[in-house]
Amino acid sequence: MGVDPRPSARWPLQPLPIDPLLPTIAETAQRERRLLLEAPPGTGKTTRVPPALLAGLGDQNQSVLVLEPRRLAARLAAQRVAAERGEKPGGLVGYQVRFDSATSPATRLFYLTEGLFVRRLLDDPQLDQIGCVVLDEFHERHLHTDLALAWVRHLQRTVRPDLQLVVMSATLESAPVAAFLDQAPVSHAPGQRFDVTVEHAARDDRRPLEVQVRAAIQRLLGDGLDGDVLVFLPGAAEIRRCRDILAAVADDADLELHVLHGDLPAAEQDAAIRPATRRKIILSTNVAESSITVENVAAVVDSGLARIASQRPWSGLPALELRPIARAAVEQRTGRAGRTRPGRCLRLFTAADLATRPSHERPEIARGDLCELVLTVGQLTGWTDCAALAWLDAPPAPAWRSALDLLRQLAAIDDAGALTVTGRLLLRWPTHPRLAKLLLEAHQRGVFEPACAMAALLGERDIVARRGLDRPAVASAVSGSDLIDRGELLAAARGARFAASALDRLGLDAGAAHQVERARQQLLGLRPTTPAGRATAEQREQLLQQCTLLAFSDRVARRRTGSRTLVLANGGEALLAEESAVQGSEWLVAVDASERRHGTHTTVVAHLASAIEPDWLIDLFPDRVVEQDEVSFDEAHGRVSVLSRLCFGQLALTETRRDGRGHAGAARLLAERAFKRGLSTICDVEKLAELRERMRLATELDPAAGLSSVDDDGLRAVVQQLALECTTIDELRRQDLAAALVARCGPRGRARLDALCPLFVALPGRKRTPVRYPESAPPFVASFIQDFFGLDVTPTLGAGRQPLQLQLLAPSRRPVQVTTDLPGFWRNHYPAIRKELCRRYPRHRWPEDPLR
């Protein structure tokens, strides 16, 4: 049989505006498999639509999942639906939220948070027993919301065409979503809303927020308040301050004073919401904006602020950022005063301020850290590629690449982007991959329990109470890890059963301490079943510091001597906060930091740190530790040297200075400085020029010889090769550059060079006469004219291709003739020149026939 969504006779349903549309909604969802529902607050969409969808599934053994953005909304909606059926949660209707659940084998209508839905996908990616997924309050657009939408759409298009998807919101921009879902039908539900008189602040109010709230409450009371007041505040801290300042006002006016936020015990949350015999003031965060019903509200006081889910820029870990809310959220809050009667809304901000705000909050996927999302997509699709799924709003490419880079550093994915064994293990914990890495490494090293406290501290909020608006001014003692210290404080609070006096003595924030303890217990319950060793007490601190390093290896820093300035491995700088206890360590991990602005100057201040040893970087990250050499030149001594560093990022772990002999970079620098000083400092420039001309001519005479002329680049290459054996310019000068240039041709080339353009020729009177190869002039030999007696041909180069210029010298070594036609000289010019030579040099022999 199908599920009867109707209540029993003992529990009559209060009529709600959505009721007449339920049959059509269920029929459309069943027929079209996708539906968008726009319904104002108070119409009953959260509590009435899901049971109707479940009934529409018929007698199939399938369930409905209703995704809520907040734990409180999921729990209260399940309680309301169960109560309307005369039941308690855990029967047909149940809920699953962090730290709490009420389900059984009979449960078929589940209200759960979006985060738990994503965890469920990892175990059941095809949602085998699920007939319908409902995304409630879709406008909030958390990361998990967009992933849920993308994955269900993927299932509908592949293996689950039968799966139904219903997207609901009070302030939904339906057109883009409908287009994304292949033009899904859109249903509009009428609202039942009374007029609400809205009043804005006349001007910006600089008073503390709690003072502004008290003035607004007193104004409402003075005007004859008839009903409850719902006050929207950014967070628990502001709620506590308002509660303290309103205590006397509530007593005087006989009002109940309640608080409402997600971290309260369920009993206190229920007390704030259920009807009372006296008027109430409910101090709430944005949990009361939607999904839950607060009866009898006659007035709303809106601070216009909220703590929006974001991430810490330094670590990517979850955070809440105080920001003005968008106009759509302002309207949501205002509507809470017009549910059952005409109401009133006092906005503690100006109308001009409202006009400058965006219409909707930017989706978290466009502004948040994507590391956990990328890892989840990799598990679901088999690949960490943004294009593996179609998205309503595509994740920004830089943020996706940044997430991939971090996951590679965590060894969660390989270079190709595929999940590793480590990456799949990290998905065991519902935390940021950094913290999962911390827990995984801690389990393997036998320090899992204390690591759970550290991960919980980082994943939630700081348990150390702030003094005013600032953190503690100075650390009380020097330590090796702020995280270990806080873990010990949490253990001390646990030992004292979190007594208020003990928390005060330890300097802890009560709300944060309870929240972190719950998170710690949850992580402890997810201990891996694989065996692991147990560390000794002596090893414990060092192992925890190593686990912290493995999770935050991109935040390694080195302190400058005598200061709190940290030089980071990525090249940036930070300042170690005075409240950090890690004041005695040169090497550390800056676990968490924030920016502090001073006018136009911004300083990164590291609040939480953990000491490390530089040797750990070599042991734990061998692939990321590289040797870097820096070469330098001493101008005064003409000497080159090398500073060798073992580096992690831009931080030097070790430094060693040595001479540059045999180092390519040093040889290059030595050669550059030699050329800068001039070739005359390392060689005979004239002889070098002759060699270059000789090689050029040989190449010209026989292009097939395989020789090449020596251009400037070739010359530099040879000088640089010689410099490998030198450390100074003086040593380089002693090298035979000409021989090196010739040797560059190889044995066969050298032989061919000597054959084409020899260094010497034989003359009758002088067996080894040097051949000169000047630039821009023909090659020549110069020798006494007597050395040529008996030679009847002109010496040539290149097997007769190039005649040598002959400079015939008198005994005074002055040329008497320059010719390239020796036989013609003997025949035409020698007789006349002989007479002059006989007169000037009578002691020398001047034969009439020079060829005899």
C-alpha cells in the first residue's frame, strides 16, 4: 500500500496555503521527474510537500530525502511532520543531522542536512532506495547544495531516470535553475502574509549592537507590543551580549527571554519556538529566517547582519564571516512578522544601506574553498575534473586549480588528477581534507586520540576566550604547538566536566568548548579499524607536530633571527602573533592566520603555529626538497663561487659555499664576466682573430669539409667550456683558447683544416714559414726574398684554390715586393730589383737566375 500522508484523527492538520496544490505537485514530480516550487514563508512547503511526494511514490519501497541547509531546520521539520501524524521522529518520518539522528528501518521520509546527504552519496552514489530528493531553501546555495543538484541531475541523465527532484525556495530565481534542469516545470504557491510595517534607522548607528537592540525593544514596548519579538543577530556572541543587556528589560515587562541558534541543546531550541503563556523575546541567528515556524511573532528586529559560511583564506578551513545580508534575506526576515497577523519590522540599518546590497547572496561555490568538493567529485565520478559534472554555476577555474594543488600536496591525488589510496582514505572523515590528512597520519603514528582534539579545534572555533574584541595579548608560556596546548586545555575542561568555574579558570569560551568537544567525540567514533601502533608519551608531541606539518606543508615558515617575522616557503611573509606560544622555534608551521590592516598596509598575522625540525622536511617530502645553487662573482679577485642550498620551497634548509670549478652555472658566469672585461684579458686577440679567419676561409674553400666558422656564440660556448676547469679569470687566461677552438672540429676536421689552411708552408730557404690569416685581407707569408730562390710556383691554399700572398722582404725586413704571381715576379720585376738590392746589400748573394 502507499503511504497515507494524512494525520490520524487525533492530530488534525492546520490548513496551510500549500495544501490545495499538493496533489498537483506530487503528480507533476512523478510525471516530469523534476519540479521547481516557489512558495513564500509560511505556506507549508517544508512540512506538507515532502509527505505528499512520499505518498506519490505509491507502494514502492523507496524513500524521500529532504535536504535542509541547517541542522535545526531538519530536526524541527521532522518533528513537525511526525507530530502531525501523531508520531515521534524515528518512525515513518525521521531526521539525520550532525551529532543527532532519529531514524529506524521503518523511516521513509528523511530530513537531513546537505552535508550528511553528501556523506550518504559516498556510500550510495546511485541512491538506490531513494525515489525523490527535495532541495529545500535552495536559495542559500551552499557548496553541498550545488553538488547535490549537479549529482541528482547526473543520475537522472544516466542510471536513474526514475529519480524525482524537487527544488523549493521562498526567494528562488527560478529561470536559471529551470533551464539547467532541461526546462523543468515551475509551480508557484500563494502565500498567506499580513502587512508588515517596515521602519529603517534614520542614520548609521555607531552604538554597540546590543545597545541598538535594547533601544528597539524598548520602543516596541512603549508602542504597546502585543505578541512576541524575533530579533535577528549575527551569531552566538552577539546573542549573549544582547541577552545580558535585555535581562532587566524582560523582567520589567514580564517577558520571557530565549535564545535560538544551531549549537544550542535541542531542549533550549524547542523552548524558544513553542508557544508560551507570556510574551517572548527570541534572540536568534539566521536559523529562523526560513524552514522553521515561530508562532505569535508580532515584531521583528533585524540587525541586517549574519555570519556567512566562508573559509579562512590562510588554510581554507571553514569559517563564518560577519557580513551584511542580501536583500532577499532581509525580506525573508521581515516576513516573519506577518505570518498570523499584521506585524512590524524595525531594521537597524538605513534604507540607503539596503539599496546598496546585492539582491541575493553569491553562491558559496563562487567564493569558497573547493578542496573538499573536488575530492568528493573525484570519488563520485572517478576524476577530479571540473567538467566531470554539469554545474548550475561552474566553479571558478582558479579556485579549482588551487584545490587540486593542495590535494596533490596532501598526496590525495596523483599528477594526472586521479584519486590515490590516501585520497580515498581521507573521505572517511566529514572534514576538510587538511584535517582528514592530520587524522590519517595520526592514526598511522599511534596518536589518533589527541589528533581528534586538534582537528576539532581547527574545524570549529577557537576555545580560548577573547578579551574584548581581541585575542589574548601575550602567550603565558613558550610551547612547541598552539594546537597541542589547546588540546590539553580541552582535556582539562573535560576532566572538570566542563564546569563553568573550570572553564573560566582555564580561560575558555563555554559555547566553543562544548562545540569542539562534540566534534572531537564524533571524530573519535570514526577511528579506522586498521591496526596502528601506539606512541609513547615521549614521542607524542613530536609525532603530533609531524602530523600537523603533513596537513599544512604549504604553510612552512622560518623565523628571522631576533624577530617575530616569518619567511614562508611560498615566498611571502607573516608575523607570529604575540599570543602564540611557539616563540622559541626557528622553524614552524603557521597553521592559521588572518590579515590586519593598518591604513593602506596589510600584515598577515599567524595566530596558531606548530614547531617543526627542518630534517622532517627532508624525510617527509623528499620530492619537494630540491638542491638550488646560487653562483656569484667576486669582482676584486676575479673569482667565481657557488652557494649550494637544500631548499623547501623558497626556504633554505642547509647552505654550503664552494668554488665554482666544474659547475655549469659558475662557468657561464665566469665566461660572461670575462667577455665583459674584454677578450684581451683571457687571450691574444690578434691570434684569435687569425684563427677565426683561417676557419672561415677553410669553410669557404671546401664547404663539404664539415667545418664551420667560429661566430660569437660558438666562441662563448668554447670559453664557457674552458671555464668549467677554472675558478678565476687568471686561470681562464692560462687556458689555450685557440687549441680549444680547433679541437672543437674533432680529429678529422682538424686534419682537414690543416690541409686546407695550413699554419706553415715550406720554402727553399726556410722549411717552416708561418702563414698569416689577417681579417679583411688575404692570407700571406712574409719571408726574406732569398728564402724564395729556387721556387718557381706560387704556394697556394685549399689544394690550389687560393694563392697565398707573398711578402718578399729585403734584409732590412721591409717588403720589396708583394705578389701572388711568383713566376711573373721572377720574370718581370726581379732583374730591376736585383740591381737595387746588389747596390744596397752588397754582402748578400743576388743571383741573376733566382731559380738555380
